[in-house]
Amino acid sequence: MNKIKLFYSILKEFDKGNDPSFKDYDVTLEQFGDVVEMIALGNLIENATIQRGGIFNKVS
């Protein structure tokens, strides 16, 4: 799924009151996080937390 389709699909799920997860789509956790981050930076959603991996901070 390309990022534009994923972007709109996630927004649609939020609009319906759902809490989408990367497991709902054929994407990795990192790809899903990138798109949610884009949505949050565009001020289209509030209170989204995107946690990035690091040496002591693994993506889970």
C-alpha cells in the first residue's frame, strides 16, 4: 500500500472512532509510524505518540 492511500485510510479510521494499528494494513511498524507522524505534524490528529527505536529504545 502506498503512503498516500495509507494516509487517507488511517484518517478515515480515526474519523470513524477506531484506533488503527499497523497490523490492520500490509505495512511494517516503521512505515505505519512514518505516516502517523506525517498526520500528526500536519495537525490532523492530536495526542499521537510516535516512539522511535534507538540503542536502548527498541520499537515495539
